[in-house]
Amino acid sequence: MRVAVVSLFTPQHGETPARTRTHRTAVDLAAQGHDVVWLCARWWGGSVQTFELNGIAYRAVLDEPSPATFAARLPAELRAVAPDVVHAINTPPLPALAAVLTGQLGGPPALVDWWREHPADSRAVARLLAQRAPVVTTPTQTTKTRIREHGAADAAVDVVPERIDVDRIGGAPVDDRFDAVYSRRLDRHAGVETFLLALAERRRDDWTAAVIGDGPERDRLEVAAADLRIDDRVTFLGDRPLDERVAIFRGAHTFTQTAAREPFATELLWALACGCIGLVEYQTESSAHELVEGRERGRLVTSPAELADAMEAVAGAERLSVDPAFESYDGAVVLEQYLDWYRSLIET
């Protein structure tokens, strides 16, 4: 199958969750033998139009990023590339809309993968994109609801979650230094204070905790841990590679998710698959609750006091180093969901 990825930006322009998700999909497609061409703004030096890396052929539609210019040139580029199907991302929305309209005018059909909307994106164009796209994939039910509010038909929107690597988890060592773990970029949305306050309420109990991640809030949070007199039992580990994080998750008992904004709680997913009990603070701008709702090894809370109570309530629960309930999130399974939609679009 020949797949054209339509995304003005790539991870080489700067890492974002949406670009990383798209790149991972493109790499997986190429690894399976599919022909993948990524139509984008140039990010490599020189004057060649196509640059190949990791099995992906990146094709420069223009040199400097411009959504309007990219959208205007896209129909001709798609004719030149002649893919069987297009995989577009929703932001910025104008190039994705151009891909959809090209498909409706006799070009290759387009699937739109919708992570979240950027505040700078045109809401009018985003609504039109949601309404005109034949298929929209999104990582969560929370985001699916927002897309439907834009006017998308329910049958046209499908949840394709983020992915994990089940074999990677099973082959990882177990680092059992910590009972409770938090892992995320430490920015203003992180909500780590809730985690620290809950731990402080349980300071008389026997526990160790780790905060994984770095960011602008780290220094302030370390001071907060000291002020709460728990800094001797809370270790701030900074950024750690995925393999190290997986080892820590496999050895931990609970993983706490408190971020105020999270389109998809990827770290929580890895931790749950590594056997952690998930303790999630409900937030209106986060979809993390979807991963633990209805699961025995999960709790939803709304305050530090409730989180402390939940920690105590699950203290006697069995420790696991892997949870097979999350095998459906393995990369091979998730990629097959995209392939099913590609085939459906091609056959239509």
C-alpha cells in the first residue's frame, strides 16, 4: 500500500505529541513494507525535493512553513505522488482540509488523525474539516465528543489509542525502589502538588515515591516537597529514557495521574500495562480517566484528600509487574486499526 502522510510539520521541526504519534505510525507502516511518503515543509538542507530516513520518503512541498501555500500546492503534489490513501493530521487544519477535498474531487481518500486543536487554529476551518472528513481517528472518547460537537457523524469518528510495546515491557527489568510514581513533564499543567499533598497526608505510613520528568516547575516542586517534610522519601529523577521508566513502573505499586490537561495519558498507559494501580484525579481537560474507569486496578479522585484515601485503600492490593489487560494497546494492534480504515477508504 502507498500511503501519503500530509503534515506541514514533522518531528524534525520540533517534537509534539501529535507529530510523534504520526511519525510512529509512518515508521511502523514502512517497517511492514508499505510505501510511505511524507508531504511536509522542508526540514533538511540542500535543494533535493525528497529526503529518505527510516524508510520514509519526506517530500518538500515548500521551503518555509505556510498552511495556506501548502494547502494550495497539495492537490498537485498528491497527483505526483499518487498514493492509495492519505493520512493527514488535523493541525493546522487547512492542509488536512485540502487533502480531504482533493479526495472528494477524485483524488486519493483521506483519513484525518485528530490529536487536539491548537488555540491558533481557525475554529471555522476545524469545524469544516470535522464535517467533511470521511474518517477521523482520535486517541480518546473525550476528543471524539469534541469532534462530534463540530458536526462530525458518529460513525465517521473512531478511537485509535496511543500505543505501547508489550514485548518491551515483558523484557524489561524490575526496579522496585519506589511504591508510588508520578511521570510527566513538570509544567504548569502537571498538578504534581496533588500527589505531594496526598503523600504528606500519609507521612506516618511506610512508602517511597518518585517524580519522573523535568520542566519549569521542577525547582518549585522540590521546595514544596521539602516544605511538606517528605523530601527524604520523594526522589525527583528528572527525565529518564523509556526503558528506565518502564523498569520503574514494573516495580512500583501505584501510578498517580493528576495533570490538568492531557489529550492522552501515555505515561499512565505504560504504567498500567506494567502492573501499576492507576490513581487518577479527574480533570475536565484530561482524558486520563478513560484508562481506569471500570477497572479493578484503578481509582478516580477529585482532591488530595481523596487521593490519600485511595492510596491507603489499595495498599494491600497485589503487586504486578505486567497487566495483560492492556495487550490491546500494543503497537501491532493499534496499527491494524489504521490499516483497516485505509482499506475501507480505498474500497469505498
